[in-house]
Amino acid sequence: MTTVSLTRREGLLGPAYRHFYEEPVEFVRGEGVHLYDAAGEEYLDAYNNVPCVGHCHPRVVAAIAEQAARLNTHTRYFAAPILDYAERLLASLGGGLGHVMFTCSGSEANDLALRIARFHTGAAGVVVTANAYHGVTSAVAEISPSLGPSVAPGPRVRTIAAPVPGGGDDPEAEGRRMAAELEAAIAELEEAGHGFAAFVADSILSSDGIVPGPAGFLAPVAATVRAHGGLYVADEVQSGFARTGEEMWGYQRHGLEPDLVTMGKPMGNGIPVAAAAVRPELLEEFGRRVRYFNTFGGNSVSIAAATAVLDVIEEEGLREHVRAVGTRLLDRLAALEGHRPLRNVRGVGLYLSADIVAEDGDPAALAARVVNGLRERRVLIGATGPRADMLKIRPPLVFADAAADRLLAALDEVLEEVA
Amino acid sequence: MTTVSLTRREGLLGPAYRHFYEEPVEFVRGEGVHLYDAAGEEYLDAYNNVPCVGHCHPRVVAAIAEQAARLNTHTRYFAAPILDYAERLLASLGGGLGHVMFTCSGSEANDLALRIARFHTGAAGVVVTANAYHGVTSAVAEISPSLGPSVAPGPRVRTIAAPVPGGGDDPEAEGRRMAAELEAAIAELEEAGHGFAAFVADSILSSDGIVPGPAGFLAPVAATVRAHGGLYVADEVQSGFARTGEEMWGYQRHGLEPDLVTMGKPMGNGIPVAAAAVRPELLEEFGRRVRYFNTFGGNSVSIAAATAVLDVIEEEGLREHVRAVGTRLLDRLAALEGHRPLRNVRGVGLYLSADIVAEDGDPAALAARVVNGLRERRVLIGATGPRADMLKIRPPLVFADAAADRLLAALDEVLEEVA
């Protein structure tokens, strides 16, 4: 058994890797909503959305093990399970989305969506929200301003402000404001000769500060996208797979019918699998003239894991569970507001946030103290937002009331301590 | 159990997906060098490099199952196995390669290499071989002219001709010719204002027609890259992990010390995992100003699979095995040359090829008949090359003499039939 030090880690993986927490954690086991370190200490996971049906869910583990032992191959051979899965996925998406293409990561799915959108429209310009994050390939990093000024946005990219989290509650007013900014951004792209290919948005605007509502504000934006001949890409890497508790997909809360939908993180409960769902007419020429093959995308084991995840979400009624637990957690979190440095408590389902305010001091530093204080109490959350002063609470979907109570008690304690 | 038809498949996955063989195959089980259809018919796999230690190798399957049941998480927590793996990988690579960064696919690894190269050099221009294939993200498709004129090359990309497969046997002459073309390409890029960031090459030039030798011809090319301040990226997705039997990595046969090395396909025997190894000085500023996080890249299960693959390659002595079996297969394949429509038999290790010639007719059509004739005899190979008239024989590394004999007998029969 070798050991991990920051020095050894940086020596081998280099300086581009970051780690969580002032005192990094090393886990050796996971189960449900818990992670365990080598000393056997139990941590409550209120952060990770990838293990959506819980760490090491036995049904997913069995599906992976069984499939890995039987066959693991690619999409150039025929296979029934990938078609059965695609059928279920498309049924849940509805609208005009008729085809699904498989990739390994959300980054690859968003990159493919850009390729399809640019090929179809013949335009290069893309509009995103001001602090968007869509992934790490060259093309997708370029539309991820949250990566900072050394990376993005690229010259073919324009941004519009996301609604202020916890701000207005009139979806039409917010939507009109965003649509007006989008009009101006499209005009700029057209003037610069790039044209307008697509608007891409995370349906819960995670890196812009987690903006769950008012539900509906994205609808006027989508109408403006269409009016200018562009495509609406709903990035469901964060908001998909029942995360919001209201619908299976985040865009559905906004009453949208996207042209492309991308998904990733929770899709295989940790096994790399992601996808882009597409309106068929967008693929006609792309399919004929470009084609697409992703060696690992939709491989047998990834599809087995993804199928088991859908089974568990449906059979354990996780969407309904998320709605109930999330609503209760949101209410109790809101009750902490005011008499602690906590403002704008907000969320939908099991994606919750709140601003940390510092009357005289740095809110980001205070948010970091809250996150690290919770880590000391073995409760895992994160900080996010354009100024890193917002809490990010996004546990596995199987998070139950008892877990929520542990989180709330620890948070109350930490907020008292840092206030 | 649902069924697979071309109509159902195209309906769900869309027109961008291709399939192998006139009569597509559907497999339900794999073991070693064999794949099995639903009727229990056994196919000899002389094509797939991903299951490098054999389909469903028990050791890899056990590693996946055990890790999936214990913990599967990401690189923002500390973990020892990823560091142990990185250490072994870097030891096998040698040279100045000091850091390894993990991704999900070879496409993502090449995309990351481009990001690092462009950030480090401040230049955008990239040179590749004339029919190169490096992957499917937007940036990497742009440097993959084999995808056809609807995709690549992009404006910042120039190409140079690969050596003619089976052509000259003087590495210095071939290298000088390529280096001269590279000089001209760099001058063009600089004149167009793109500058020169990198030369990227598959060390066995697979899609350019499989050009294993003469070993050494890439060395003068690398010297020219350096002389012009660019970076040499060795794409080892095809030629890495003992495929050539001579060394662990294809570039080592050419006596190169690349600045970046990318790898993928066989790395996890089918579990999505890939990586870029990098000279530390290239990451100093990138790490500080850009950073990098890939959610699934280097996750616990991927690393467990990759570690088991390295174990098997070492403990089963697969490099030595590949050298012995590959040399024998090459000799026997060469013996078929001449009295059949087969020319330029070539290869190294278990990556072999030959041109199919048609005196009056279409060589690509004849190559397709050979490939489909073998498929009818339940032997799987493919066709490749700029004109799709070359055979692609690239079996799992555990391919043994008996398997080689079955392939040779079937090929002899098919060549007689189509001649």
C-alpha cells in the first residue's frame, strides 16, 4: 500500500490537478450516501451527483460485473441493449428528439452538439451564460467562461447574464431580459461574420450560481434562438436524470423543446457514459457526410450501467423521493437564513444553494471556511458561483431525511462557528 | 429480448452510425480472441485492439467488479492507485515525460494535448500526416483528414505525406523527405499567421495505410519539429501498450523523445480510460492558469481496469508473445503474396497489413469482398488506408499461433475465391 501526499500527487499528475478541501480527503470505500476513509471514518456525501443512485448501488455493480464478464464491445457490431436503452431515453425526453448518440463524457457530448449545430447551420457563433461551464475539450472550454480569462470565451462566443440567483420571481420578466441580451449577442456575432449556430445552457445554471427558478424563464430565450435560426442546446449534465425531482430533465421545467439535449455525469453512476439526443433533421446531412464513431461511446458495459441506473430511478421512485426530500431540506435550510451569514436559500429537488455573506470580509473566504468546517465534521459539500461564495449541495438522489438532518445540524454548527 | 434490425438501429441512433460487414454481426459473448453470436457460433477476432489482453480477461473483469463494488470516485479526492499507476506508466515511457493526465478517450487525450501545445507555444498551427486520424472532438476532427473533406483539415492544419506503405527501406531517406515537407508546411503556417504549435503522428500511421517501417524514419521529423520550436505529439492510441512487440510504445521504435504522448483504446481493455503524458515544463503555466478536471478521467474503476491490464501484459509476457506470434504471422502472410491479389505484406508485432490489388477493377471493392468473405468464415478483420484497399489485421495481443493459422487458412481460401 503506497501513500498519497500532495507532493507525490503533484509530482506524478502535475500542477493542473486541483483537490477539494484544505485538508484533502482520501476515500477507500463508498456505500449509498456515505464515503469512508482508511480509518473507517464515515463521511456524508452531500456533494456528488455522479453516484446518483448511491455509491456502489448493488444493482449497478452487478450489472457492470455481469456485463464485463460476458462481453464489452463497440457500436460497429449490432447489439440490442443499446437500442433498448436509447428507446427508453428518447421516450423520457419526448419532443422532437428522435436520435441518441453516445459518447464517454459530458464534454464529448457538448462537443458533438457543437459539431452538429455548426455543421447544420453553417454558422460558428455560440451564445452561453456569463459564467457557464460546459466541459474541457478545446471547443467546449471555449464556451465555458467559468474556466477564467486564460481559456474562454473564444472569439466566436458571446455571453449573456444569467438571472440573479434568488432574484426576481417573475419568469417572464427574467426571460424577456435574457432574450433581449441574446438578441444583441446574436447581432454582434452576425456582424463579426460568425453567424449564429446555437445557444447552450445548463438548465439549472449551476456555475452561474444555481438558478432553479423561476421555472419558465428559459422559454422566451428559446423562442429568440429559434427566431434567429439557431439551435437550442439543453445541457442536462447537471440537471438531468431526476435531479430536480419535478421532471426527468431540467429543461422540461421550463417548458422547452430543445433541438439537442446533452447528458453525462449521473448517467452510469460513475462508469463513463454520456450522450447527445438530437432532432433527426439535424443529423440527415451530418450522418451522410461526416459520420461519427466513438470507440468507447455506448460500449456494452457502459450501456449495462446506464440501464441499471434508469431501472433504479424508476423502480425506487427516485424522482418522487427527490421531490419530497428536497422540498423538506429546502424549507429547513431556509429556516437557517437570516440569523446566520446565509442568504438567498434556493434549490429544486436535490440541487440546493445559498449565498454566504460577509459583512466585513471576503464572502468566498467565508464560504470556504463553511465548506472546510463541514468537511471537518465529515459532511461533504462544495462552493460555487462566479465569486465562489455560494454553497453547492447536490447529493446522490437517494439522500434521505436523516441524511438531510445530519447536514443541517452540521451546517448550523459551522455557521455559528464562523459567524 | 428485443431484436436488432438496421431499420430499428438507424431509427434510434440516427444516420451517423456505421456498422461493419455487409451482413452485420451481433455478438452476445466474448472470451480471449473469440466472440460468439446468439446462435453460439464462434468468431475469431483478428481485428479488435481494445480488448488487448483478450475479451473478458478474468483478471481485468475481477478488478472491475471488485472496484465497482468498493468505490468509484474522481480525482478531486486523494487516492493511491492512480498515483501507483501513473508511476508505472511514466517508468515505461521514460524520456522527459514526467506527468500523466487522465481522460476518458483517445479523442479527449489528443484534444488535451492540442490545448497544452497551443497554450504553451502561443501558436495554433498543427501538422499531421495526409490521411491521419486522431479522434472526433471538434479540435481533433480538424486534424483528422481521414474523416473526409466535409470535416478536415481545418484552416490551422497542414498535412505531409506519410511514407508509402511497403515502400523504401531506408529510414533516413524517408525521414529526410518527410522533414522537408514538414519545413514547407511550417513555413506556410507561419506565413498564414497561425504559427507552429505541434506535429502529431500515430507512431504506426494506421489510417495512412499502416506503415511500421523502416523503423527510425520519424526521428528526422522530430528533429525538424524541435528546430522550429514546435512540440512532437506521439499518438500511441494504436501503437501503444506492446502492440508492436518490440517496445511498449510505438515511438520508441523510432528512437524519439516526444514532448507529449497520448494513449487510449487498449488501456483499460474496454473500460473507457485514456491519458496524455507530458513533459513537466509544458504544464507549469497551463496548470497555474488553466487547470484541468475530467469528471470520469482517472476514476477508481478505470484505474483498476488499467492497472490489471498492465499486470497482465507484464505477467503474461505479452510483449515478447506479440513479437514471436507477429513475426511468424508476418512471414506466413508474406508467403501468400504474389500468387494472390496481395501485395506489400507488412507489419510489426500484431499490427499487420497488405494491399489488395485488382488488375481490372476496384481494389477497395475487392478488399471489401475479402473482409466480407472472412466474416462469412467467422474471421474478423477490417479494411483501411486512404483508398480502403488495405487489410487491417490487429487482433488482441493474446492471439496465438493456432489463431494465426486459422486466419491464414481462411484468408488463403477467400483470396482464391475472389481472385
